[in-house]
Amino acid sequence: MNTVKIKRTYIFLIAPAILVLLFLWVRSTYATHSADFDGDGRVDQADLAILIDQWSDPFAGTTADLNHDGRVDARDAGILFSSWGTVAPPPPPPSESKLLFFGSNGWTPGAEAIVNEILGENAAAYIHTGDLDFSVGPYDEPGGGPCNNWPELAFYCQNGSSIHTQEERRAGYRTMMASIMNSSAPLYVAWGNHEYDGDSPKGDLQTYYRDTFGTDFAGQKYYAFDIQSGAGPARVIVLDTAGGSLAEGTTQRTWLENELNEAQSYAWRIVVGHSIAYTRFKPLPSLTEFPYQLFSDKKVDLYIGGHPLAWERSKQIKFDVNSQDYAAIVDSDDSLEQGAGVVYVTIGGSGMHPYQTLYGPEAVNSRGWDKTTLGGWTYGVLNWSTDGRILTVTAKGFPGNPASQYPAGPLQTVDTVTITQP
């Protein structure tokens, strides 16, 4: 009898310990971001309702996919219950020297995963490189366009036809982006080809973007702003490359030249535009279409573009009309010196069927200026050192493969380069 009692006692002592260990293992293994989906500071019934809604309806989104395995299931419920009732700590103050950039996201499961990660970066400002919600153009053609060519993970399409109205897609995008748009950190947008009325059969796109992002965005297609680094201000110049001309003598080109002249006394010079010159996915613009020499002569440190659905980074290059693609290679490693040349970065893989995923675009052969071309769902971070002398450009994301339909696995740092003042 004593032996039986001892065994039962051991069982009652060991079983809770096993459950605690299992709880801690689930929490540490799968918890990658907060289960406080509604942002009210607590994990409670409202968050559980969101998880149940997304569990039962595959088109309801993937905000509750806490372990990034591409579905909302029992593991996500376990993570939620492990933090039930907890009060979320206040986020750290935004870094005054951190910029976050992303592009071509749309309202997709991939975009939702990226937005969830972006919100944890606490950046001083967000930059969108254009092509925002993809609610216009061929998606409004019954049974046509992308629903035939790249059916967006059954998120937009079913049996070759769209399953969401334009209004539903726009509402989904606004809900997904609400935390960024309502953040104290400003959102700057470079106009893309999807941001023009010509893409919209209803002709209402400019009104829609004005209502969604504010009158400043609708009224200013090219503009500039400053961000502080420890070495002094950085001038960020945002261009309208999708609909405006950069040819010599045009209004935008003259404005750009003036901005770059003024920025010569600044610590850093960064240019943003939807179109990108150096990419493996699009033809090289002509000398009259893109100001290669101006950027080289005026010591632009970094050009950030969008449009191609990938993460790309060039080697550090300077303009040379006699070199292949006008690009003389200055440096090809991951530690560069400021002032020696320009680095071109593409960020267009933040949601919509990016390179190296299912229905992603094909890249052409690598060129001499090509340093990095990566697929999967990505976003970029610019971060200055405390003294402002070192600018680090980092790509983060979820690498994909030709069969990938959803982001999976933990967030990874996939590319890094530093630019250091001499």
C-alpha cells in the first residue's frame, strides 16, 4: 500500500511539471509576436474572437498566425492562451535614426505577416515605395488578369475569378495598414503605377488615396523630408517616377537638382522612387529617362526603388557612360565607404507574389552591377549608428521557394550592407 501511495504521489507531482514544461516549450518555440491582435494592451476574449474567425474562414486573413506556418490552427490558439490576460508592455520609443521601407504589399497573407513584423520595429518613419493595395486594374476584370496569371493564393481568386469586390479589398487593406497609418511615425509614399487613375476603371483612385492617406499624399507626388542622424541631418528625396518625368528641363528634374544641391551640406543623401534603374526584372532606363549622372555627381548614398517584386541590391557604382549599363563598379563587398558611389536597392516583395514564390516573376541573367537578388516576403530597415557615421541597410523577411504560398518560419535577416563616412 505504501508503494502505491508513493507512486501516485509521484504522478501527481510530475504531471503538473510536465504540463508546465510543455507550456514553456510551446511559448518559446512558437511565440513570435503578440497575441494582442486588437492592440488594446491585453490578450482577452476579443483577441480569441479574431483567432476563431480566421481559423474558420481562410479568407479572413492571417493576423492570428502567431507561428508563421501559413495557417491559423491549434498551435496559434496555444500561444494565445499562454499569454491570456497579460498586459502588453508599452512599446519602446521610436528610434530617431531608423527608417523602415516596404513596397507592393496589397492585402494578402504575405503582406499581413510583413506588417505584423514592421510594427515591432519602432521606426521613426515608414516609406512605401508604391503599388499599395492592388484594388484596381485587372483585379476588376471578371475572370481575367491576375486571377488567371497569378491567382493570389486563393486569397483574391477562386476558379479564375475574383472572390472579393474592390470595396472589400480596399477595406481589408485599410484594416491591415491601420496601425501604420495611425502611428505617430509618419508614412511617406512614392507614387507607383497603381496609384494613377489610368489603372482604375472607375477613375476614382486619387480620391481613394486622398481619403486613405491624407491630402498631403494626394497633393504631393514628389517631396523631401529630413531625418536626424548623429552626424547631422539626412535628406530623403521622394520622386514621382511612375507618372512624372525626370528628363532635363522638366519641373520635377529642376526641383530634384535644387534639392540635391541644398543637400550637399547634409550628412546623408537618400533618394526614393517607385521605378528602379538597376534591376534584373525590368529594362534599363535610357539616359534621358533616369538621372544616373546626377545621382553620381551629387553623391547620393542610396537609391531605394520599388516595382519589381523582389529584394535587390546593387554593388556600389558610379556613373560611366562607357561602362556596361553606365555602371562602373566601385566596391562589391558588404562594407562600403560613403561618397565613393551609389547603392541601388529594390524593395517590392512585401506582399504580392514575390520572386521565388508561387506565381512570382522571373529574373533575367545577372549583370555586372548585381550584388544580391532575393525572393520571399521582405522589408528593409535603415539604421544609423549613434554617432551617425555608419548607415546599415538591412533586409528582413521570410524566404520562399517556387512552391511557397504563405510566409513560413521565423523572420530572418537576409541581407546587410554598411556605408561608413570616411
